Amino acid sequence: MLRPYPRSLAAPASDLSKHWAKDQIGAWTALDLAEGYLDGTFKPDSSITRTEFMALVNRVFNYTAKAEINFKDVAALGSGKQGSFLDGS
């Protein structure tokens, strides 16, 4: 949902054409705050993860500092990814 991969790799979201939030999602993607997944979807009806939410907050406020954070309810991020998201950018 929120730019899990570099812009050049993400396909246009195929599941937004009739979605009620397509205009807002389009505005976020135009501002480079959000993108779809490599499979060509955005998954607009999926719940946003804590990781995705914090990535959005970081992009909105242009936070770039990195810190070690350990949440008990978040799986180990050894590879830098949680599910299909979180590359630190």
C-alpha cells in the first residue's frame, strides 16, 4: 500500500478503478507518499499495518532518521521487510 518497492517496479494499481477512495489514493501517489504492490494491486480494503502507517507519517513529515525499534507484536524484521512492505525508504 505505501510504496513497498521503488516507483519504477510498482505497477499501476488494478483494484482502484471503482474504489470509493481512488481520488485520495491518487493524490497520495501523486505526492509520492503511497504506491501499490508488485502484483499490481493497492489493496485499498486491507487494514493498514503499523509499519505502513509509520512509513506514511515519516513521508508526510519528511522524517529520515533511523532508529532501532522493537515492538513485541511485530515479527522480527531481519530482512528489512514485514510481509511485502518496509524497505526503510
